[in-house]
Amino acid sequence: MKIKLTPLNIVSAICLVVAGLLLFSQKDQQVGHPQFTLLLAGVNGLAAITFFISDLIFRRFIPTLKKLWVVEGVLVVFIVVLILIITSSLK
């Protein structure tokens, strides 16, 4: 079985690493509120699960790796732009 590396796999791995860092660095530093960092870790964990499941769905319906990279890359760029628009409108 050949392992395919896709953009959503990379993003889900990054979300898991950030969630782990938030969970384990929470005990060392008292900079922020512990409930807020726990909430952020939970959101990152849920995002990683969502990205992983959506990657499996995309793999099921898009057979070629090149088209899969294009579709998932566009999805990641769309999500990043949407997050930037939302955060800039909240300031």
C-alpha cells in the first residue's frame, strides 16, 4: 500500500502538534488562562479530526494524486483566507 501525502494530512498533523504543545506547555507557564488554552487545544484536536476525515472523503472521490493536491490545496488556501478575513473584521 502506497502512502499518499496530501495538504490536509499536513494541516491535520500541524493541528495535532499545536494541540499537544498547548496541552503540555499549559502546566509550565501561567501566562494565559488555563481554560482558554485547554479550549484552544480542544479546537485544534477537533480541527485535526475534521481535516483527516475530509481527506479520506476527498481520496475516495478524487482518484489521481495531482487533482487531489489541487483540490485540497485550494481548500486550505480558502480556509486560511476566510480565517484572516474573520480575524481582521473582529479587530
